[in-house]
Amino acid sequence: MTQPWLHIVGIGEDGMDGLTPAARAVVEAAEIIVGGDRHHTLSNVGRAERVSWPSPFDALIEQLQSYKGKRVVVLATGDPLWFSVGARIGRSIPADEITFHPQLSAFQLASARMGWSMADLETLTVHGRPVEQMIAFIQPDARLLILTTGAETPGQIARFLTERGFGRSPMTVFANMGGENEKRFDALAEAWDHEVPAFNTLAVECVAAPDAALLPRVPGLADELFQHDGTMTKREVRALTVAKLMPMRGALLWDIGTGCGSVAVEWMRAARYARAIGIEPRADRRALAAANALALGVPQLRIVDGTVPEALDGLEAPDAVFIGGGLSEETYATAWSALKPLGRLVANAVTLESQAVLTELYHAHGGELVQLSVSRADTLGPQSTGWRPFRPVVQWSMVKR
């Protein structure tokens, strides 16, 4: 069995005093210690060679592997495997070569300060990531613990909350938790004006006003929440479409003919870390999709300029494919070939011509073919109401087995 040569040690604001005897011994005996300036200050013991994080950070794995054969320690804040560097290292270096020494995480410390059960809250990080991704978690009565990007992050999140009708939400920022200089800042989102240290953790208790925007994670957001040019997958059809696509944690969607991005956005919101690539030849619609992704909390939507099937070449293999535009036998064949086992393919058609293509694909390849008809109540006159039908949508779906 391979002997671990790399130790990843979580360290808190109390420095060496907060480490277990085993973790302290590992740090004191190290020949090389890798970490940020703050970590080195907190662990100022021994004679080890001190190494800062490399730039670019992606060079870290190669750098660590060059130290193999020596006593190497990587210092991380709190729990190295919870939104931290340990997870990145663990994906590239075999587990039997690493020993982890976890410390209390910022989430655990903050939940203890707040008196919140960790089983009943969402833990998020926007550290080094777009802050807008927390928008998807703004829900009535939700409790959020957020690792921030810097001193400006709480103010940005306060604006997101206020703009969506959650301005009465209490916010608390903790800095230097567990250390001699621990600080706490409290205010409602709509009144947030604190200047806080750059390294901080934010707690939010979401309180909705009567007119607050309701943005559930399940598919079926109101059409008016999206910027669009009139061509989009409508709310009811979108909910059924995303349900057939079956969003799952970390799964990748190809949204072919993404338009304003409504299906891709709903897919990414519906499961943690779900990803999507939207393929769209029109620049104006790509701009709409990018704006919708940002406003609705999925800023990492990737948007590709191109026509299908050519634009599909070289893309990462998907877990699901939605064809909302560019439908053809060639597009289907390319997407189906790239689709992973157990992948889901859904295609919607509105025009008679595209419905004819779906019918041919159904007869040739099987699957499920349904027609979706939606009508909404609308006024017909001063005192009359009637049904306003939308164009029927033919939907074809398959699972790759």
C-alpha cells in the first residue's frame, strides 16, 4: 500500500494552538509547507521551506508532485475538503497518497454563532466565483451561509436581496472567527452599509416582502422573468421539457438553439452544479441568454456562437440534450452519438415542417412522442373571459440505454 507523502492540514484563526497534536506534529516536521501568506503567518514554526500558492493556481498539482519524496504539508483554511483546495488536489493525486487533517470550517463556526442547524441551511461559496450564482438560492425563509469573495461581497448580495423584495432579510458578517480579533457585523439587507474585512463569512436569513419575486428551483419560472424577443419556450412547456431532461448534480446539458436561454437557465437552477452549453447563431439572442443567466443566478452558462450540427464538434459530451432549434436528422445523429449512456434527449417542434421531422425521427428511432397544448385565460371584453390557446408543441424524447 502506498504511504501518504502529502498532508493537507486545515488551520483556523487560532493557528497552531487549534491543531490536534497529530496535525501539529506534521506541520512541525514538514520540509515544505505550501499555503497563502495568512496560513504561513498562522503556522510560524519549524524550519520548513515556505512556498506560496502558484500563479496560475492550476500549476499547483504539478508543483506538488515535484515534491514527492519529501515531507510536504499544504495548509488550508478550516476543512480542506469543503469548498477548499483539498478537493482540487484530491481529484488529481490518489487518495492513498494524501492524509487530510480537517479543522472546524467557517460554516460550522458561523452556524454555531448564529445558533442555526446545519441540516436546515444552504452552504454556498462565491469565493473566486461569480457572486450572482447565489441569486438562485434566494427563497422565502431560506438560511444561507456564504463564503465571500471580499469586502465588497456582502454589499453586492444585499443589493440582490433588496432588488428581489428581500430587503428585510437580516445579514450577519463574521470575520476572523475563532481568533483574538473576531468581529461581527449585523444589519438588514436594505440598510447594509458596513465596511468589513476582506476575509469574511456571510449569514443571511431570507425574509420575503409580500411583493417579493418567487424564484423556485423547480422548473416553470414565469415568462416575464426572462428577457426575450417573443420566441421562447413558454412556462408550461418549459416545465415539462426540463422534467424530461432530468437535471442532476453536476450534469451537462446541450441546449441547441438556446434562444433567450430559458431551458438552459432552468436546467442549471434545478440541480446543484448543473452545467449547460447554449448553442445559438444569433448574436442578439446570445446577449439575451447571457443577461438571463446573470439575472437568475446561473452566470456560468456557456454560450457558443454557431450553427448545428457543425457547432457541436469538440464540445464536452453531454448528459442531456435539448433541441429547440436547428432540428434535423443530422443534428439528432450528432447529438445522440455524443450523448452519454443514460443520457436524455428532448426535442420540441412548433412548425408543421419541424413536427414532420420529429415524426420521422420517432418512427425511425422510437422514444416517446406527445403533443402539448396550453391555453391561458384572457379577457375577451369588459365582462368576458375566454381561453387563449398557444400553438401546440410536439415533443419527442428518448433515454439512451
